[in-house]
Amino acid sequence: MVKILANYLDIKIYIGLLYSHISINIIKHYNIARTMPMRSHNGKILELIKKNKVVTSSEVARFLKVSWNTADSYLKDLVIEDKIERIKKEGVTLWLRK
């Protein structure tokens, strides 16, 4: 009985390790896939801001043909990269180049 339990635990640990390895690979793939399209939009967004001086998330969403949430996420990533500034006004967020 002890030997069967030991084998069961070894198998369970192996499956757990295998599962966590697969999970990590899926997460890495997902993160790479998520950031690749965003990088291609960065240049387009920066050109739009350069042309218009100030833009809103809605304007960027229409320009890129993406949802407002996606455009807002792209813009926030550019703020984190210190390429644009965010100015919050009552009822609207304005984005401009640094």
C-alpha cells in the first residue's frame, strides 16, 4: 500500500510539474502575442498625435479601428514608456506627445 501511494504521489507531482510548465509556456506565448500588435500601433499613434497635437482615446480608436478600451490601453502603455502625456479633464482624457 505504501509503495502504491508513493507511486501515486510521484505521478501526481510529475503531472503537476508538467502542467505548470505548459501553463508557463501558454502565458509566455499569450504575452508575446498580445504585445506584438501593440508595438505596430505605437508608431501609428505617435504619428497621429504628431499631426493633431492632441487626441482623445475615441479618436485613436476610430483611427486604428479598435475598441475604445484597446486604444486606451495602447495609450497608457505609451505613457508608461514616457512617449506621451495624459491630461485628465472633466469628462475627457487628452493625450499629447512629450
